[in-house]
Amino acid sequence: MLHLFVMGAARKLHIPAQYVDVLPDVCGGRPHIRGTRVKVSEIVSRHVYQEESVDDIVEALPQLTLAQVHAALAYYYDNHDEVEAELRAEDEFVLRMVYRPPGHAIGAPHTA
């Protein structure tokens, strides 16, 4: 287990150290495959929610190996709540972008 100090709070994360990194200056500090900008959450979304097989993910993202995809999924199962929270935040951001009124700045509160 790796102990990290992230965003003002000490957190204990289980990280498959050979393949997954959490670096503040890469992917917004989100877990990603080492040496890439592919986030663990993208792999989880494809596998768990879009029901793509590991082989299909490697075919779609040829820069990844089977071991890297499996490591991302292992990270997810070890850090389920954190990755699920990240997926929810990404979904909320997309919804805000899709449904924001024309002319409103990103992040600006919606007023009726």
C-alpha cells in the first residue's frame, strides 16, 4: 500500500505500483496508467459500465497492454469509492456542459 498526501489530506491508496500512478501534474491528479494520459476511470467506464472486454479495451487503446488494463481494474476494486466518486464528478461536469444555456460561461451558475 502506498501512502500519499493529496489535496490537503493524507489518504491510503492501494496502487498496483508497476502500472498505475497518481501524480498531481498528470490527469489532474487522478489515477492513470503510468506513462500515458489514460485515466483509470476511463478504463473502468469502458469495462464496468459499457461492458467492453479487456481485449476490446486494448484494441481501442493500443498504447495499453493487457497487464495495464488489469492493473487499472485492480486499482478500481481496491479503491472503489474513490473511483466511483471521480466517475460521478465527470458525469456531472458533462451534464453541466451539455445543458448550460448559450452564452453562459463554463462553471457560471445558471439563473432562470
